[in-house]
Amino acid sequence: MDITVKQLFSDQHFAEDEQITLHGWVKTVRGSKRVGFIELSDGSCFKRAQIVMQSDLPNYEELTKLPISSTIGVTGTVVYTPEAKQPLEIHAESIELEGHSDNDYPLQKKKHTYEYLRTMAHLRPRTNTFYAVFRIRSLAAFAIHQYLQSEDFVYVNTPIITSSDAEGAGEMFRVTTLDMENLPRTEDGKVDDHEDFFKKETNLTVSGQLAVEPFALAFKNVYTFGPTFRAENSHTSRHAAEFWMIEPEMAFADLKDVIVEAEGLLKYVVSYLFDHAMDELQFLNDNVDEHLIERLTKTREEPFAQITYTEAIDLLQKADVDFEVPVYWGLDLESEHERYLSEQVFKKPVFLTDYPKDIKAFYMRVNDDDKTVAAVDLLVPEIGELIGGSQREEREDVLAAKIKELDMPMEEYQWYLDLRKYGETEHSGFGIGFERLLMYVTGMENIRDVIPYPRTPGNAEF
Amino acid sequence: MDITVKQLFSDQHFAEDEQITLHGWVKTVRGSKRVGFIELSDGSCFKRAQIVMQSDLPNYEELTKLPISSTIGVTGTVVYTPEAKQPLEIHAESIELEGHSDNDYPLQKKKHTYEYLRTMAHLRPRTNTFYAVFRIRSLAAFAIHQYLQSEDFVYVNTPIITSSDAEGAGEMFRVTTLDMENLPRTEDGKVDDHEDFFKKETNLTVSGQLAVEPFALAFKNVYTFGPTFRAENSHTSRHAAEFWMIEPEMAFADLKDVIVEAEGLLKYVVSYLFDHAMDELQFLNDNVDEHLIERLTKTREEPFAQITYTEAIDLLQKADVDFEVPVYWGLDLESEHERYLSEQVFKKPVFLTDYPKDIKAFYMRVNDDDKTVAAVDLLVPEIGELIGGSQREEREDVLAAKIKELDMPMEEYQWYLDLRKYGETEHSGFGIGFERLLMYVTGMENIRDVIPYPRTPGNAEF
């Protein structure tokens, strides 16, 4: 019977004389004159099967010299060893070489730097660390879908190619089918965008939020979960040109609802990982970030803190710390301030609410003080800002005045104003950078190491 | 107590004297001197609440004249009417206008054409048809994740921006940050791609398949689910420039496994929709495609058919039909042939296997006859090809010879060959066009009507 390594380590019990077959890749191999051992992975779980082979196997010699990553099929029986470090092993009756591997396999047993492994994005998921990270990435994505669907959120695929610039946030990538060597020109010599595929200039989206709002006003609760792009020439460990965002949006909901949903979602993701990826989390805790499980346990179990921006400024000004950027009311907080609040003051995730309106986006709802907006950021240890959200300005006249004040092209935002014109509705939403969340739940410190094929300035390999 | 319309229609029973509050949008309103009725939607489900208001409400006059889509809060009690068409109604004690709507609301009660509604992608999800379609889109996406995760597939976000052209399939969109009005040039006068963001030419992905294969060789079972792009100037009802694909990939798996997983996945999606979107399916069956539920029931309950390409050619040649494109062995089947097979011959989904190698992609595994490859397409009624898959060529030497034969740049595919060099492993996968699947499960005939904001030549609005 063909089984997987995952089944091998499941509750299923295999009888002493039950013949099973595993197909997998050789991770390590060692052999003496009488007996040899192969660690076998088939990808189905983090654990590997320990294969014991006696020297009377006809191809024993060849097996002990197998290059790492050779593909083999092992037939044998399961022997339980509850006293040993390994709870079970496979006593091989036959081992067949199913696919060769060359001797120059670049991932030999020794530890490689993350930098080196980034140059082989096609092979690094075979290492323990990246196996753990990318399995957690998958599970976290599913947990997010599951939580939101269970709360009756409707998943909306907002467009990747867009002719608007969302919130004027950040630089964008142009998308074009024009022949760059031979650009069509208008009479006055400009590039003729009307000749482009979409008959106008188009870009890659920086956020799905504006596009998803209309759906909240039809379905009440909706969310996006898709790729977004920033053409910023940042060479930091926290910025990538291509990353995924989750953007839930809710009608008949205010800032308090954002806080409830954001905290609920984050706790659910952590719980889901505890239930489905404990082997991976333990490995990362042992090898990457020794505070990982402690931090996540706290995230799951303790209520998050909550203060206003104004209270936060007060705390920062009273702090006995020399911040690089001095603190004043009106400042757009830097990572150092955000981390001080979450790591030193609260030692857990903290929501900051009611930011100065001048440092926040045009669509955020102005508070009665006319100085702040109903915005909220979630700051977490090690990362800083993880989630940003707000109540949206639903008052048609207030929003129109704001668009005018900021000199934004009114006709381009008419559809967005229509949402207020035809059923002014209290509504709110938030955005989560998926990779930041992954850094938080894996302990990895570079965004390039939580993305299968990272895109950063000068790097679009594979 | 605040409740949603979904809760109202759930198993929960509300006592005669229990006061509840609903927030929602006015869908229709009518009133006589003594009594008036409002159909209220809050987006939480397809159903609407029937609000009964007596003329003694202080703002009764105003309420009967409310423009469609006004936002109101209704407080009252639930009255069950099991004998009536409507199983329950709300007897209003007070109704508050929470947000205005203008009188020129473009979605008045009369039926609009799909073409007209496409011009208002921000409002059309409020109509019954598009509410149904986009809720089904969300549920189908989640069902796909749930099925694959339950089968231990790991979700991988393959890159959107890519420097390879995957399989040389179709025209691509260029992604650039170069200043189009002032392009940098190399010494010989060409556009200097080295000055671009990624220091080379990059494009939007046409498929995640090649990029996901390395992950199958680490995790055994993996899948992508993300946007893909084709810059084809097609103006048909079945082509969009931006669409979503699901691409599962499995190690230690052959063509038979593809067929099992593809059929299992499709049946699961249909079952999930039957369990979670019966109101929506019934509406679409009544208003869009009268055979929808019958077709889906059959899809769920009957095993799919399976024949070889060669057998299919034989059937087509014997058919008493004047095909526009004549049939011969070696032909890349047209939609008319595919639909004849699934609609006339088998009257249900049918897998075609073992296509001529010359009409299939370079990475498909060559069969022993050296004429065909281990490929499979799933043809379904109304749509034609819905799924395409294959066993991948895992033999390093055969694949390298193929790349050479097709004059593809060997150095660009070295990483792909590495997957064979370091652990030649039998593996297979398939791709599903998500929008084609949605057309199949909704009965909608134009791909523009199953995408929130469709992108087609000349159209990138919103």
C-alpha cells in the first residue's frame, strides 16, 4: 500500500507485517558495512521517515552512495520505537531508485545563508526553514479565508491592472503593450496612450480598497486578498515591489467593528497555525526566533491594548528614550516609535486610534474635533505597523469638499462619490500586509524570505 | 437587538414581542393611505426583508417617498406568516433614515441589459443577477481552497511580475517604470532595459505553472490561485486580458491522478454551491439559464466520461455534423468540436487524453508512441475546454532535447531543468480558468459578467 510520510506519523497504526511503500527524496544517507540509514521526505509533512536498510539488500552498495535528493521508492514495514528519539522507523525490504540526482546538488547538509538561498528560489523550499515558512504561508492564507468566510465576508477579486491610482499612494508600475522601440506619438509629439492596449495609461494596483467599497455596499461584508505593487526604490528588509494584501470592508460598521474584526482575524490565524503547523513553529522557534511561540501565545490569548494617537504621543514624549526622529503631535510615527509602544510599553499588539487627519488618506472619516480621523493602526512587536484601517467618510458633501481641497480630479472619483450619492452608508475597513503578517508569525526578518519569488529593485528572477 | 437579514431567515426564532433592528437599503417601496411596504436588503443574503409600516408612523409620508437605495434603520418585531408567499415580515415600530439616496438612482426596478450594467461596475453588484454571480464567485473560490487544503495541497503565490514568458504562450503586458516620454538608450540607440526597475525587461505572468513546479518537488502537492494576463486583442465573450487561474501540481503523480483530482475538485465546488448558494442558483436558473441546476446536478452526481484524443477524432469524423473546421488527426480542436463531444455525444463533462505532441506544450511528457503526450483536457457543456493538464516531462535528457529542438533559450530554462537534475520525479498538474468555471456554474455567457471589473481591449475603467 502506497502511503505518505504524513500518514505514517498520523494516528493510523500499521501492523507489524503490513507492507507499505513510500515515495520520496533522500535527505541524508549514511551506511556502514552492516546497516544503513536514509532520512526520507516526501513533502507531505515537516517530519521525515527514518529508513533502515540492511546490507543484504541487493543494491545496498549503490544505496549508501545515493546523492542527496535522489528519488526513491521504499517498500517495507513500520517498526514503532516509542523509547527512541524517533517514534518509528521503516525496515526496508526493497528500495528502488526512481529518479537520479547529480552529485553537485547545491543544498548539502551544511547551513547556508539566506542570501545564498535567495539565489536558488527554485530549490530553497526543500530546506527545513523555507519548508516551514512556505507551509505557514499557505496555512495562514487559508485561515484568513476561512475566518472571513465564516463571518460572511464575500471575497472580491479587485483588478490588478487599473487606470486610477487608488489613493495617490506611492509610485506605480506602468502596464503597456506599446512597442517601446517605436512609440506611437500624438500630433504634439507626446506618447499616444490612446494606442495602448486599454486606450489609456494603465498601472498595477497599489490597493484594492477603493474598488472593493462598492461591493461592501452590496454585500455588507467583503474582502480582497490579492497582489499589490509599489515601484519604490527601497532596499530595506521590509519592502518588496510585489506583495499580497488582505482588505476587508464592512457596511453598517464603524471603527469599533474594525478593531473587533482585526483582532479576531489575527487571533484566528495564530490559533490555526498552532493547530496545523506546530512542527514548523517549533522548528522556527528553535532555529530562527526563540521568542516566536511565546509571542504568538500571547497574541492568541491576551486582549490587545488600545489607546488614541494623542495618548501615544504623550507616552512617547514621556519615554526615557532618544528617538532618532523627535516626537510631536502631528508626526507620522516611525517604526522606532511603533516598536517602542508595542515592545516596551505594552509588550503586545496595540491599536492606535484617531490619527491627525493631515497624515491620513482622504477617504477617512473626519471626527467631530475636525483635527483627527476615525483611523486605526495595529502595532505589533518586531514589526511595527501590521494593520491599518479606518471608518470611511460616508458623507457625500464632506468627501466632495475633501477631494476638491486636495485638488484631486473630481471626475475620476465620481464613481466613488456615487457610492455616497446613492445610499450614504456608514462603512469601515482595514488592510493587512500579508508578508508582514508572515514575518510576525514565522520570525523571519527579511520580507524576501517569506515570498516564494521576491521582487525587489533589480530582482525579478525566475 | 441589531440583526442581519440572514439571521432573520435563519433557524433562529424571534419571539412575538422581541424588538429587533435591521439596517439596510431600500430596494422597493410602495404605500397606500393606511399601510406601506419596503423591501429591505442589507447584503447579508440574497433574500430581502419585507417591512410593513402603518400610516401612524410619524414620518410615514416621507418613508413612502424614499428614493431607491436610501439607507434606513428599522426597529420592530418579526411576524411569521407561514401561509403566505413571504414566510415572515417585520412590523415596523420606527424607521429612521440613516443615509440619503438621490432620485436619479440609475438602477430603478426595470430590467437593464448586461451591456448597460457593465458601464456601472460599481453599482451592478446591487442587482439580483450580479449579487448572485459575485457571491457564487466568492463561494467557489473558497470551495477550491477548502478542497485543495483538505487534500494537503500547499498554496503558493507565484509571481505576477516575471522575466520569463512561461511557455511562450500568448502575448504579454510589459511592466516598466521607464519614463516613456524620455526613454534611456544604450549606445546603439536601443531602449536600455538595464535602466528599468528590475534592470531587465519584465512582463505580467501568463501562467504560474513553471514557477509552482519547484514547490511540488518540495511539498508534494501544491497549487496557485491568482491573476494571470494575456495581451491578446480578442473581442470575444470568452476572453479577458486579466483573469484568475487555479494551477494544482503534484509530485509522485501521473495523468490518472490529474483526472481524479480535477473531477474531485469540480464536484466539490458544485456540492459546496448547492449547500451554500441555493437561493442564488435558483434565481439564475429561473432568470439566466434554465438548464443550470440540471447540468450542475449531473456534474455532481455522474462520473465524467473519458476517451483518448484519437477516439475523439474518430467520433468527430463519424459525426453527422458540418463542422466549420474539418476534423483530422493532429487538429487542435475548436470550441465547436469540444462542445459537440460534451453536449451531443456524452451530454456531460468528458476528459480527452493523449493529445498529439505537436499541439501541446514543451513540458508535457512524451508517451511511448512518441506521437502523443500524457495530456488531458476536460470539456464541459456550454463552455468547451474548462481544465487542461498533463504529466510533466521529468526525464532530464528528454526535456533538454525538447528545449533544444524548439530553439528555446537553454540558459533561461536551466532552473527548470535543475528540477530534473536534482531528483527526477514523476509529477503532474492541471490548470483551471476560474472565470470559465464561473460561467459554467452561473450560466452567464459573457466573461465580462463574472469579473468584478473586467479588463478587455480598450477597457480598464474603475
